[in-house]
Amino acid sequence: MTRILRIPNLGGARAFILHRPHPTVQAITRQLSAIGLDTVDCWPELPPEVLAADFVFFDADLGFDEQFPWKPGEAPMPLVALIGSEAPGRIEWALSHKADAQLLKPVGNAGVYSALLIARQSFEARKHLAGEIASLRQRVAERQTIVRAVAALSKGADDDRAYGQLRSLAMSWQISLEEAARRIVAMTEEEGGDDQSHRA
């Protein structure tokens, strides 16, 4: 089933423009103001209050990592790259910051609105995907913990019986199966540590 994308109301959003004083900045500011966004121009770096911004436009031609108060690719908001030079190194640098949209310079009287919408959509999709990946990794880690707990309880004997024992422990402790498995693994590791200290 195709999901219907809703066009967000951008009025009142805040955009930072990280670019040296230039007609490009004026063109972007004009368009953003017409859409209803508040703008902040800055150069050569972003101020700490950028962390509350809704969008950041940045100069891909003269930009460098130290301008941003976050690591490359970890921006907490959608980024729009302002690209004048198509030098491969500059494009690669903009991609390393995971720019969600781009505007080619010189910026004229149009293009900013579509860049905002594309950037917002791309950013949300990337965040959603990162959340799903983190959830899957956690589930894999939890399954590995359950396997380790069952192995510790079975001591090489009947795995089915050990799994049943783990479920019974979880119910009697009134916790999830995963939490019970973590407790069993932690107790097993403590016992292993105690055995080694006795041997020392």
C-alpha cells in the first residue's frame, strides 16, 4: 500500500544559512521569508543555538567539518547543500555530511521550497531507517543473550527443558524473557569470575 505524503506547513520553522556573505544568501533568505521561515545567517561556523534549528543550508564549496557542532553525518535536522563547484572532492564532502537535498548556485528565485520538502522527507526516512536498524540489532543481541542463558541452564543437556526453565524463571520473577536471560548470563559470568579468582 502506498503511503500518502502530506506536505508539512513550514511557517514558523527556523533555518540557518551557513554561507559567507553573498547574493546566494539573500536569494535563499528572500524565498525562506516568503514561505514563512525565520532565517539566521552565519559564517564561518554555526552557533550552539543551531541545535534547535529545523533546517540548515550549508556551503559545500568552502565548508569544512569544524563548522558543525556534530560529527559528519549526525546532524539532528535536515541539511541542504549549496553547491557551486562540482569538483568530486567537494561533492564527496557534502555527501559525508549526509545532505538531504541540494541547491545549485547561483540560487535564483525558485527552488528553496522543493529543497525544504525533499530535505525533510529524506531526513525523516533516514531517521526511521536508523531506528529500525537499531531495533533489529537489539533484537539480535537479545536472541544471542537468550541462547547464552539457555546454554548456561542446560549445561550441555536438554535445551528445550532449559528454555522452559528460563520461561518459568521469567514468570516467577515477573520480568520479560530477555531480562531473565540477561540475569542468568550475568550470574553465570559472576560465577565464572569467582571460580577464576579461587584458582588464582
